[in-house]
Amino acid sequence: MTLALPPDIAATTALLARGGYVADTPLATTVHLALHMARPLFLEGEPGTGKTEIAKVLSAQLQRPLVRLQCYDGLDISAAAYEWNHARQLMAIRLAEVRGETANLESSIYSRRFLEARPLLRALEGEASVLLIDELDRADEPFEAFLLEVLSDFQLTVPELGTIHAATPPVVVITSNRTREVHDAIRRRCLYHWVDYPDAARERAILKLRAPEVSDRLAAQVVAFVQKLRTGDYYKLPGVAETIDWANALAALNAEELEGGAVSATLGVLLKYQDDIAKLRGEEAARLVEEAKEGARA
């Protein structure tokens, strides 16, 4: 059963927190407005800052199914919205010819029973859901034009069948890692928020929720280390998910605090490119460990 929308910003913040998501006030406000204004929520930011997780939390906490459209280069209507089942249509044509029932054949084979629903159509036709259009910047620009009808009117036009309207508009969350600019026409139809890396206090709160078995001492040092690391010149900075994974990895090694050997052995949990690992390993890692310990004590 679908739950009611949170009545105010504080309730929205609490709803996200129950799902393990610590949101600051601007983000919670934007999410709250998107829910109550029935507007798509466009979240942009660096990879690993928790954009996709918001859709997952809303799905779980509002008890609505999550319908996910993962975007990629070459994504088209047949994969994103709908596709005619040509095999079934061909069988129906042959059966109609055998029976001599070809008078209304064209209209019958283009009926709803031959239409295969993909994520966009499933989100519009089904029960109230959360539609996640993930990493829109990976799709081709022409695909954005197709999305405008869905985002503006929560409807989808199938030329052979007509326009399908959503009985209950889904909660729409669009994410982008900004590998390219998403067109203004999409942005104008959405409420926008830039999801940045959290500050130290919020990242510690996230660790407390998502990695409760990690000691406060270790968590404080991990966050201080990662916060300092993000000020460096690396190819891919670690996101919140990597902070959580790294803290859990260190805890699994029974680490009580940051120590050079454990840090060096687990850098592949925190960083995902060998050049970044090589740059950090050794004296640089030792320096950040000492600064993190000092910062955690402050």
C-alpha cells in the first residue's frame, strides 16, 4: 500500500533518514517540493554523491515500486518506452488468414495486448511508482526530446495506438553526472538540485547510519582522511559509497584507528584507478593519516 507524502520539510528529512539517507535542508526542501508539486526531480553532481540512492529511499519509504531506466549511449524508444511484439503479431496475422478474419486485422494487431511495456510505459501504466531515469547524460541528446512528453504531461503517445496517460503520476527522479550538458528543455520541466560531497559532520552522520558497527573513533578518522583526500588532484575522487565501504573494510580488519599498513592494503576500496592509488600510496597516505588523526581529535 502506497504511503502518504510527508506533510512538511522536517517529515521529508525524517523519511529520508529512516532510509539511511542524511539530507541537508536545501536537498530535503527540493525533494519535498518535487513530491508535493508533482514535478520531476533533477539531481546533478559528481559520481558517488548519493543521487541514485534518493530514488531508492523514496521507493522504499513511500512503499512504491522502483522503475529504473538506466541510460546509455544508443538508448532508444524500444528499450526505454515500448516495443511491439512482432512475433505475436505475425502469429495473429497468420491465424486470422487461416480463419478468414482479415477485415479488421490492422487495428487488431496494433492493440494493447501486442505492446511490450518498457520502463517509461510501466511507470505510467502501473500503480503509483518511483521512476528513476539514471545517468541521463549518458543517453544521446535526441532521446531527451522524446522524454519531454513524459516529463511535462505524464503521458506517452504510441502512434499506432494513441496516447496513454498516467492514472497516478509517478515520482520522477532524474540523475546526471554531468559528462555532458542536459538540454534546457529538460531542466525547465524539473526542480533542480546539485548534490555535492557532504561536509565532515554530515558524512560522519551518514557513516553512523550506514555503518553502525564502525567505532566513532575510526569513523571520525576515516571521514577526516576522505575529506582531505577530496581536496587533492585525483582522477576520480571517492564518493560517499566508497567512504562507507572503506570504513566497513577497515572494521572487518579489526582496525581501531587508521594505520599505515591497513590503509595501504585497502586503498582499492577507496580509489578505483591505479594511477590514483599509486599517487596516494606511501608518504602521501602517511601524511593524510597523521592529518586525519589530528583533525579527528580537534
